[in-house]
Amino acid sequence: MSQKISFNFDNTKFMASDSEVEAIKPRIQAAKKTLVEKTGEGNDFLGWIDLPVNYDKVEFGRIKEAAAKIQSDSDVLLVIGIGGSYLGARAAIEALRHGFYNSVSKEIRKTPEIYYCGNNLSSTYISELVEVIGDRDFSVNVISKSGTTTECSVAFRLFKEMLEKKYGKEEAAKRIYATTDKARGALKTLADAEGYETYVVPDDVGGRFSVLTAVGLLPIAASGADIDKLMEGAANGREYCLSKDFDDSDVMKYAAVRNVMYEKGLGMEILGNFEPALHFVTEWWKQLYGESEGKDGKGIFPAGVDFTTDLHSLGQFIQDGTKNHFETFINVENPRKAVIMQKEAEDLDGLNYLAGKEVDFINKCAMEGTILAHVDGGVPNIRIDMDTIDELSLGELFYKFEFACGVSGYTLGVNPFNQPGVESYKKNMFALLGKPGFEEMTKELRARLNK
Ligand code: PA5
């Protein structure tokens, strides 16, 4: 079980000393026990723990078939979903596939362009996406566990109409792939009535833990990434997380160190990457930790930065501003591609001292220099070393972050698997829209808004 992901805590010791980490160890061990023995709050949402080894193989095969069909009959795939119903897929596709996926030529990309919608309510965004699709062939993967999320339902209605106008109802139905609950919700009802191919979000897997279900796997497979390897990487992560006890487990130590620092007043964790391809991994991580830990007046606020660009904006604040945060950097040891600096006859830009060096060497110096500067500024730094950005590493990273999140959430004393805050906004929006069944609430909220 060779690991592609490891954590380095050398630069946190001034805030989370070895003895402080040792002191929290029993609580971390107890939290892990609660998680794996499924005895804590939210224990009906722990299906993700075994997903990498215990998943529906028949559905997995159908996902690959659907991906091949989409690749053969579509220029564009629209992924309609929000939150946990899209961030994992986008994180994986943007990390694993070409950095300019939609813009690069089809000869290089080989697979359909992929666009995301149903993650906002902007009429401008939707209209402009219609223009991007133009008269090209397209398919839709609509993803919603509840089947009732407004952003997603609105976008789906519009693009379903577009498909039906273009292909007729029957052919359109063959281009719609619905990922939702196995039995409940408006999307399931609609999918059954219209005869769409459906995929299941398991009852015991919440949105933000669903990247390794059809929610993430269908779009990821359609993009041409290898979902077998992604699952293999996650299975490696799972074996590590389940088999190692505290002293040998980076994942438990990550949960420990972040809780020690939180209890000392550092209420924000900033995830930084030095590879643009990881931007949406950060977005996925923000949702995972934000929705899992931020409740009951507690939690570490998960923020994200893309370096080196944000060194020229938020870097100032991180280094020098209010000190309520720690950082976690993802360091990719081996970039997929190398670019070497060349020597110029006249060294007008003064860069000949870098001739023969890879751009990644400069990137690593930027990272190491940033760590030293931020640590000097009093900001603790956790470094996650990732072998390279491929399916094996990413699957392992997804799993390790999920597991650490469960352990950390229980250590914090919250139920990491519900999201009551998200539900509140959804209900308010239904009421303000005048959805049937919300009449009393509609009156009350409109009165509050003087409408
Ligand atoms: O993690 C979560 O549970 C949420 O972010 C959901 O994924 C998000 O609200 C979308 O919900 P649904 O899949 O029901 O449309």
C-alpha cells in the first residue's frame, strides 16, 4: 500500500507542540472510533467510508457505458448540480485533465467540452452558456440527491427544453442522465416518467462525500479520466486511514493539529496550492470542511488561495494582517509537464541565472520562500506532499480529506454529516418564491422584507 500523499507538520510545532498534540491524541482516537464504529451523530451518512471497496459494480459499468456514449455523440456535456452535487466532479476533471480543457483542440482533448450550471441563478450565465453550446450536439447530466434544489431544477428545466427542441422528446431523453435518490424527489419522479437513464446517490452518502459515487464518477469518466484508478487511489487512502493508529497516521495528526490550533484561537484554515489545476480541489475541500464543521457556533473557517497569484493579493494579509489563521499547502512533487528556462545571448531581463532550471524549480522556491516568510510572520503551516496530480493520488487525497474531516468534526463536538444551515436558506428561498406548501412562511418572510 504505497502512499502518494503525506503530511508534514514541522512548521506547526510553534503553535501545536508535540506535547499539545499528544494531549489531544485520546480525543482524536475516540473520534476515529466513533466514526468507524458508526456510533456518533450522523451515523446514517457513513456509506462513504467503504465506498472505494464497496460500490455498485453494475452501476459502475453503466457509468463507463454512458461516458462512452456521451463521448461518441456529444460535443458538449452539461453538468447540472450544486455544492456536493458538482464540486467533486469539477475538482477531479480540472485537476486530472488538460488545464485549458474546453479551449484546447478536440485532437488534444478527445472528449466533449464540459460546462457546469445549476450552481448559480444568473440569467446572464445561462443565456451565455446557451450561446456557447450553439447548435452543437450536447448531453446533460443532472445531479441532485434531493431532486428539489432550486438552482439545479431551474437550469435543468431550461436545458431539457433546449434538448427537446433540438432532438424531439424521445431522442432528448436518451441524452439526459439523471443522478439522484433511488426512490424519492421530483427529479426521480421526472426521470422515471420520461425514461431517463438514472444513477443513484446512495442514501447513506451526503452530497459533499459523494465524489466517488455516480455524482462524481459519471462526469469524471465522460471527461476521459480513469475512474478505476481514482477508486484504487481512494481504496489505498481508506486502507491507510482505517489501519493506522495515531502515531503512524498523518490523517489523524492533521485532525489533531488543526483542533489544537483551533482551540488556541486560530479559527481559519487557508488551503493553498501552487498548481492552478488544484483550484477546484480547494473549492471541494472548502465545501467539505465548511459544511461539515461550521455549526453550533463552532468550526474552523475553510478559505482557499491560489499561489503564486494570491501572493500578490491575499499574501499581504496572511503574512501581516490579523492573526487568526493557519495554512495548509498542497505541494505537488512532480508536475505532469516540464518547462525549462533557456539561456539568452543578451541577459537583458537578468534571468540567465535560471537558465537550465525548470519553471517548477522556481515554483518550489516560491513555495518554500512563502512557507518561511509566513512562519516568520507567525502563521503555522501544514504541508501536504502529493506525488503528482493523477487519479491514484487524487483518489487518495479525496479519501484522506474526507476521513480527517469526519474525525476532526467529531473531535470538535459537532455532527459532521448534516447541514442545517443550508436547509434554512433553501426553505426561505422556497417561501419567498411562493412555493406551494410554504404559505405561512411566505407571509412571514415577505412581511419582514416589507414586500
Ligand atoms: O453537501 C451537501 O449536502 C450539499 O452541498 C448538497 O450537495 C447541495 O445542497 C445540493 O443538494 P442536492 O444534491 O440535493 O441538490
